[in-house]
Amino acid sequence: MSVEAIAADGAAGRDALYKRVCWRIIPLLILCFIVAYYDRVNISFAKLQMQDELKFSDTVYGLGASLFFVGYIIFEIPSNVILHRVGASVWIARIMVSWGLASALMMFVTQPWHFYAMRFIVGAMEAGFLPGVVLYLTYWLPSRRRAQANSLFMTAISLSGITGGPLGGWILTRFAGVNGWSGWQWLFLLEGLPAVLLGLVVYWSLDDKPATAAWLSEPEKRAIEADIAAEQTEAAQHGIGRSFTDRRTLFLSAVYCLILVGLGGVTFWMPQLIKNAGNLDAFAVGQVTAIPWLIGGLGMLLVARHSDRSGERKWHLALCAMASGVGYAVSAAFPTDLTIAVAGLSLATTGILAIFPVFWTVPSTFLGGAAAAAGIAFINSVGNLGSIFSPAFIGWVNDQTKSTQFSVAVIAGMMVAAGLLIVLFWPKPAVRP
């Protein structure tokens, strides 16, 4: 089929082409992100055993969880710039192999400084994966189709929560004592090595751009390239430095920082909050944590689809942030009622997850080329200051107050603040859907 034939076929022809693209590249990326999220958050389940065994306080745990993001931030921008230059298949494969090995080595932690060092290293090795994939999708899909594609990719966050909880609980109980190792040691090993194997699959299977994809015809390649070129903005011509000073980039970075404070709450502390509410064992905690992630994943798909169809971004983002704040407030108000706490955490998780696919459509509307690579990484890096703050803050406050209520209430306030920031200061003339 020629480019003209694809165009003549109208929306149906374009829909079929991009559906094929999504089915070809996104399933593998989803699988990679699931494994990435296992390795990022499995300490929230390992905590249920290793904290008592190694005598770590909540402050030690919270600081270690935060140090992941220090390494992540430091290496994020150079990682994305390298990906733009050398190609996604090589660089994403490198990221996965190195983070998988580092995560598996977490099983040998015995002292707080071991914990701090290894979490920093895991973060440094994983740096660039999420913004790299966000950038990679801009090579394949025009912006008006990207929120739904982003949501499909980011269902991995929900799927990792749905499957990771039961899997983590099962490993902790089933493998405890095998070969003389604790369950938490097996957890790091068994969830780290799959990343290494997937890295090899990525290297051999992922096409860098439409032009290199043997499964696309030449007219199909030209049609995709024409669609993307047609919507390029003036920023595609600007250098990397512009991406660090553009007020839109700075605004999105501030919003993302608050959003990631909220994500840190459910990512690193949900198992503990559920355990506190229901006095459950590790396996039961793993089962119950799947509920908020399942509800959140479904909500994310619906919100992203509606945002793409309507072309509206601002209010989708603002209302989701505020809904998440309400969910956190509910869970803080009823910390010992398992049903209400899970309902609140489900709303909080839904609001947070629904933000991501919509949010990541925005940077590429005013950044292109190398500036997009650096700008997306910059937004993610600055935003992850929130990820540093969240687990460390909650751990410290929990130790001081012997309760999670105050720290969770603070996170609720920050999510509401993110929503208000979007409503009041969204740069309408510059950031367009």
C-alpha cells in the first residue's frame, strides 16, 4: 500500500497502521517495565522480613529507598541523550542487564551502608529507562495518539502491583530458609535475574525507529515519518540547553515532583499501610495490595483514552491529582479499618497512575530531537526529587510519631497542591494537547 493509499483510506487506514505499531513494540516494553518495577519496589516487601532480621529502623529503610532516586537523577539526562544517539535497542538492553545484576546483588546486604550503596547503584543503573521509553515512543507515534500508547505501556505499573504483591509474598514465605538464605534474599535474586534475560531480548528484538523496521513497508515508514514531521513544533530546532530553561519544562518539573511524592507513598509504603490496617501476614499483604493496583490500572486506561479522544490534558491531570489526594486523606483518617484504608489507597493509586500517560504527552508538544531527549529526562530527574523526599520523609515521621497518619496526610496535601498548581498556572499559550 502506498502513502497515498494509506492517506486515502482515511482514519481507518491510519488506525490500522498505528495499532500494528503498538502491538509490535509495546508488549515487550510492558514486560520490561513490569520487571523494572519489581526491582524498584521489591524492597517494600523485603522490608517485611529484612527490617527485623537486619535491625533497620524506618528511617534507615526510608533513606535507602530514597537513595535509589539520587543515583537515578544523577545519570538520567546523560542516559537519555546517549539513547537518542546510539539507539534504543542497545541502550535499553544495557540499562536492563546492569540494573538486573545490581538488584540481584541486594541479597547480600547486611549493614545500613550496604543498603544505601546498593540502592544508589540500582538507581544509577536503571536511570533513563522510563524517559527513554517515553522518548522512544515519540519516534513511532504522533502526539495525538500517544496518551493511549503511553497508558498501554504504563499499565506495567499496575500489572507489577497486581502480580508483584502476590509474587513477593509467595517468594518471602516459600523460599525462606532454602539454601540457608532468607526469603527477602531470594526475592532480590529471583526478581533481578529476569531483567538480565529481557535485556538480551531487547537487544535482538527492538527496532530503533520506523526506518529500520523490516516489518513495515516503505510506504508505511514514510506515512509514520510524515505524520510525526507534520506536527513538529519550533522547539525541534532548538538545542539541548533550551530544554533546561524553557518555562514549560520548569513548570512540568515542579508538577511532576509533587506527583512523584504521591507515587512514592503507594510504591514504598502500601504494604506496610495495609499490614497495619489489617494485621496481616506477608502473603496476605501481597494479595490485598493487588486490589488498588488493579483498580488503578483500569482507571488509567479509561482516563488516557478519554484524554486522547477529547484532546484535553489540563483538567484530566488536575482532577486526577486531586482525587489521589482525597484517597490518601481517607486512608490517613481510617488507618486501622482495612476496608476503608484499601478503598482510599485504591482511589489514591488510580489518581496517580492516570496522571502518567497524559502527562508524558505534553513535553513533546514543545520539545523535539535532542532537546526532547534532554528535556524529558530533565523533567523526570527534577520530578524525582519528590521520590527522594517521599520514602525518607515517611520513614522519619513514622519513627518520630509511631504512626503513619501524619505523613500520609502530608502526601494527601501535596497531591491536592499539584492539582491546584495545574489549574492555576497551566501555561495555556505554550503547552497544547
